[in-house]
Amino acid sequence: MMTKHSIEQAIRPGVEAGELAGAAALVWRDGAVLQTAAVGRRELVSGRPVERDTIFRLASLTKPVTSVAALMLLDEGRFALDEPITGCAPELARMRVLRDPNGPLDQTDEARRPITFRDLLTHRSGLTYGEFHRGPIAPAHAETLGPEIDNPLTPDAWIARLATLPLIDHPGAGFHYGHSTDLLGFLIARLEGAPLSAVLERRVLAPLGMADTGFTVPPHKRDRCAGLCGFDGEGRLTALAAAPGGHALAQRPDGMTFESGSGGLWSTVDDYLAFARMLIGDAEPGAELLRPETRAMMTSNQLTPEQRTTTRMLGGPSSPPDVATAWGWRSSWNRRRRIRCCVAAAWVRSAGRGRTAVGGRPIRMTARC
């Protein structure tokens, strides 16, 4: 049984210790919000507090939103899971694969087969994030592709540049967290003949009532945004004008057409709760979005046992026994209990002393634990 203030009690010590600027969280179960918490500051310079309607960067929880939009197209027969993406992205027809993920860029082999939509949805495309590697692929990614979120390239230019880089694994061979969902987002935008923002708004955000979610924040809502922050050389929280590496800016420039389906959305805990409820089959009538069988696939593991045990990220194992990779996201479960519970949380934080990260992001969502 959860105590009335258990979420706030879990968050507040980290805020008071200066480990994060602030956080917002809520817990929904069996049709009702059981707990809410809003602790600390959403903006360090002004000292404005975190509130329930504070707008945070979703970071990688953008991925399941993009994946839902893609699966809606799958339900409509617009593509097949095992269909090569080259019909939609001919630029990627002749991909090559590094013999060693950290080896020389000129030591490659031809990919054994094309990348498929299934590969993108399960992060088995062979695409990666350059910063996860120590070899030449890291600077090649940075120089060729540019920032991961606020990027001056057009989607078509980004795909063309992506095609010049080698994959780190053969399509379908293994799980590699990276740009798969960015590419997926641009492909569904091509299929729909509209920017990804318009596709997500029409297919996902508007039907679910996610009025505070998008790739940009309107001027009249910007005072609700969580600011970028990190730590200075003394380990003290400090405001940032841009995320490390320039991947995200405090204010997205007007006219930017690159929309990261992997990490570009802003949202609130209540908006993301609406999305989470859809994933566990509790959407409002008319907002189910996916066929029940498609939703079931999205919330179930898609990796082979070998892929789960051999997956590594940032130098360590990436798949603990209670973590599964489904369509475009990762989920955890409790084998002994099956409950209907959603946890939506976001924080204004850094990635640790000496490392900084995008200002705020949801940290956990549990669907059908």
C-alpha cells in the first residue's frame, strides 16, 4: 500500500542535496490519480518552482510516441514489418557495416540484407548514437549528422548524410540504441507527405488530448518550461544555454525542420499519462489508436534471448532480466503481479557530477507491470 506522500518523499532528498533542480511525478492506478508531487525549481535563474503543469523535454520517451504513429500506419497496411525501408528511403539501399564498431571506418562489409521497418521499431537496424563509442564512428557521427535534437539540417539532408555512414552491426543482428526512431519518424513523415510534427499531432496528440506536447513550445507557454541545467566544476547545479555537444538549445530556432522522433518532444506528466493509459488499454472511447493485437505487440518483448543477454550500452549490460525491448521502447515488469498502473515522472537534472544532460525528461513509465 502506497503512503500518501511516498513519491514526494522519494524525490525531495535528491532536490535538497542539490543532485537535481526539481521534479514532477504522478501515479495513476485503476482509473484514478493516486499521488502527485512537484518539488524544487523548474528554472534555476528565476527560481520558479516545478509545478504539475511544468513542461519538460521528453528526451527518449519521444520514441514510443513516434512508434505508435508508425504502428497506426502498419494497422492501415501502409507498410509491412519485414518490408525493406528502401522503398521509402532509396538513399539507404547500399549500406555497409563496420567489422569492428570501434574500428577504422574504411574496414566494412556490405550489409547482409536491407534495413526493415521491424528493425527500426526494435532498434536492430545497426544504427547507433556516435557518443556511445570510442572509435572513429563517434566523431564521424558528430561531424556528419550534427546535433541530435535541435539540428539545422532538413530531414532529407540528414537521411542523405546518414547513408554515408557505416552501420555498427548487420540489420536484425542485435539491439543497438540509437537513431532508429529518428529515421522511423522521417519515413512516416514521407509516407504521410507531412512533417512529423503534423503526423503526430493528427494521429496521436490531438486524439489523446495532449495539448501541451510538441516539438516546440508556443511563446505563451514557455514560462512553464523546465530549463536546461547541469553541474559546474564544483559540482553545483547551474543553468545551461545548450545541452552538452549542442544537441539541444534552450530555445529552438524558428524555421527548423528537423524533428527528432527519438528525443525532440516536450510534454507534461498529465499529457504523458494520457499516452500511458492508451498503452495499457485505458484510453477514452475513440482514442484507442491501435488495434488490440498491435498494442499487445508493442508492449511485449521483441528480442531473442541471445540478443537480450548480449546487448550492451555505455560499456555495460543493457538488458536486466526484468527489462524487455518492445516496439520503439523498453519496459519492465513484475513477474508475480499484474496490475494496471502508470507512473509518469520528469525531472530537471544532470546526468551526474561532471556530466550534464537535457534539462528534463520522464524517467519511468510502467505499463501492465
